[in-house]
Amino acid sequence: MDGTTLYSIGELSRRTGVPVRTIRFYSDAGVVAPTGRSPAGYRLYDLDALLRLELARTLRELGMDLATVRRVLDRTLRLADAAAVHAEAVDVQIRTLRLRRSVLRAVAERGSTPEETTLMHRLTQLSGEERRRLVDDFVEGAFGGNSADPAARDMVRAAAPELPDNPTTDQIAAWVELAELLGDEDVRARMGRTPARRADGIPLAIETEAGAELTEYTRQMVTEAREAGIAPDADEAAPLVHDLVRRYARTLARDPDLEFREWLIRRFEAGVPDPCVERYWRLVWRVNGWQVLPNQIPVYPWLVRALRGRGTPDRD
């Protein structure tokens, strides 16, 4: 085909693979206008029409709507700009499909009920902006009062849950449970009463008084006991408790008696999180795909129960 030859709609169809019916529709819509007509009144097209048709086919296959295709062909819209917009739209579609696939896998693996399936679908269909609004409303409800700890508020904001584009079954389950907590007024109130004891790396008073070495030793010993399945009120916990009381007594120049034990309990109780608040943070870690580090595992609840359940330690 050269620049002077005119071809029929059937010839265009054979050269481009576009059905005659589609070419006729494009002609009527002004996307690929005929160059002229034959004596019998049939439409004829030149090389420019062929090139426009091939580009139109390509853009349509890439998902561009007809109005955008026409603007590109008429040069009222830069192809690069149109491609950028549609690439973003395709990204949104891909994210939606991935999320839909994740929900279906979660339903299959968990054997979800129809009600749970509906809830999972509804909550995961929320846009990123809508999910952020849920968290913002939660933070405002929890820390809107004058007595709220600003460090705790900032910590909750900084660690906001972000459901990924391709979440795992566990992340979807965690997000569904977390979304319910975010709307619970009791959870908001309890979160608002919880000081950010470790925000910005601020340690508990007992950790400062005892020093980093003893604090780390305590965390390590209690973590090992918990991982070994030792209950805080079990006889197996007694040697560890007595050892820790003696170590703290030596470090703080105190007698390891009942009074000192009660003093330790009060100090460590400051590090015992509200179970509901602790559940919130566990779900945030799961949704965000964060690794649970050893220093994030609460050991003081176990230690406080153990201190209350053991007899008076022997003196050195």
C-alpha cells in the first residue's frame, strides 16, 4: 500500500485483522474516517487511515476507551499521557484482582461461612483511603481527650495497618478482626488509657533502675521459660523467680523479702499491657507482615504472675 492507493473496507480488514463491522463502527464514530468513496458509494481508505486503524486497535486492546483513542488519534491528547493514565488504571485492576484472589483463597482455606465471606469481601474492598480513615477515626476516638498520651497517639499513627495488594490468608483474617476492633468503642477507650511506655525507646522505670544487662537477662530467661511451656504458677517457675528476685535485690541494694517482691510486682505491672490493646498490636504486626521480634514479646505478664505465685525466696 502506498500513499496514493485507496482501499476498500474489506482490504483494510484483511491487512489489519480488524473485523469489517468494527471498521465500519470506527468510521461512523469518526475514529477512522474514510478518505473518500467509490463510484458505487463504498468507503475507501488511504495509508493514513490504515495507520490510524492499527493504532486504534492497539490502544483498544490495551484497554483505552474509544473517546480517549479518538483524542489520541486527533492529537488533542498526548499518547504518553493517555498511556500513563491507563497504566495506572490497569494497576488498580490488578490490585483488585489480586485482593479478590486472596479473599477466595482465604474462604477456601478457612472454610468460611457465607456471613464471614461477605464480611471479608466488604472489608477488603475498602480503598486504601477508606482503610486509612478507619484508623484515623480510631486514633481520634482513642486519643482525642486532654488526658491522652501524645506519644501513644503518635505511635499508633506511625504503625497504622496497611493491607498489602496481594495479602496472605493470615493477613486477610487479621485485617477483618482488626477492622472490628477499630470500630469498637471499648477498645478505643482502653487504647486511650494505655501510655506509650516504650514509645521513642523510653524504658520502664524498673528497667532504668536495674540496668540494661539485668533487663535483657530477665527478658531472655522469661522468654525461654514461656517457650518451654512453663506456667508462671508452676513449681518449675520457682527457681527462675527466686533467682531474679535475688539478682534485682543485689543490684538495687535491697533485701529479697516479701516487701521487695511486692515492690517488684508494682514496678513490672507497669509493663503489663491491656490484653485488648496487646491483641490490637498483634493484629497490626500480622496485617503489615512485620516480624515479631523477641523484644516485642510481652514477658512481664508472665513474670508478674510468677512473682505472685511463688513463695518467699531464700536470702543470699
